[in-house]
Amino acid sequence: MNWKIITGDLKEAREQIEEIEKRIKRKDYPAEPELQILLEHAYRHLNFAWNTRRVKTKQYANLTHAEFNRWSRFPKEIKIYKVPKERTRKK
């Protein structure tokens, strides 16, 4: 696994989340479209950390537009666990 890439993307995601938190703390609330962009940036780095975990550093440094788009996506091989729906109670 390419821990250099993983570590770098985790750092970028953390910094983005910390920046959002700082803005909220100082009451400089981002508008919803800006919040979406800021969160997308953090998500992208988390997705990159997983999707590029076995990519060579040289390829990562010279990524194509197609690779950027592919590596930005939520990983298909990760199953999202969901809480089961609650049954409605009869009264």
C-alpha cells in the first residue's frame, strides 16, 4: 500500500474539515452551496485515500482527468451499512 499517498489525502481531508469547523466557531457560516463544495473536497480526499492506496506515487503525481474522476468516487467495493427501518407500531 502507498502510505505516502494515503497519509497525504487523509491530511488534506482533515485540514478541510478543520477549516469548516473554524469557520463555524467564528460564526463565518458558509452558505449551503459553499458548504457542499467544502465537504465534497473532504470526501474527495477520503475517496482518493482508498482508491489510490495501491497506486504508484509517480502515477498519482501525473494523474489524468479520467483517473481524477474515477479516484474521486466513493469506492464501490465498500459496503455501506444501514440501520434497518423501524417497524411502525399499531395503536
